[in-house]
Amino acid sequence: MQGAQNALQQLTRAFLQKDRATVEQLVTEDHMSITGRKRTYNRNDIGAQVNQMDIHQYQVSNQQCRNLSDQKVLIHFETRINASSNGRNENGNFAVVSVWVQENGGWQESFYQETRIGD
């Protein structure tokens, strides 16, 4: 479980640093994201988003982890995001669920969903 948590921290840093290669390394080939803007993204879409996002704040709280199996972990947390993408405001508070799998020699995120919660 700690390995998945560490990988989540790496993924967050990669987004903040606009490190597309690391982002793509830390998500599975069949990755699916559903954002608070009600859009879906695959691995290629996420890679393209890295350079379009300007993240000023990404504050995580109330993180909880649950083992689904020896090689799958569910991580739930809340986040406060202050960001913009292509000139659009992306600020808000979100509940996030992500599923991490251990494959290809490390932990990778296979699913991510964020839901806007009270501001």
C-alpha cells in the first residue's frame, strides 16, 4: 500500500513540474480519468494535459487507502485545487478516488475520478 501512496505523490509532483514522461510512466496504458468537469481522458489525453495545466495549488487531505488485492490499492482523498487550463479557471474542492495496480515493475494509476464537492 505504501508503494501506491508513494507513486501517487510522484504523479502529483510530475503534474506540478509538467513532467509528461513521468506522468505517462505512472499511468497504465488503458488508464481512464473522469474529471470534475465531466470529461473523460485516456493516457494520451492526460499526457497532453500536462503542459496545458497551470497548477498553483494542489492540497490533499483526508487520504484513506484500502487494499483491494496484493496488487491493487484504492486511494480516496479530498483535494483543493487552484489551477487553470487554456485560460479556464479550474479551482475547486474535489473528492478523488484512484485505483493503483502493481505492474510493469512498479505502481501505476489505472483509474481516477474526481467529483466537485462543497466549496
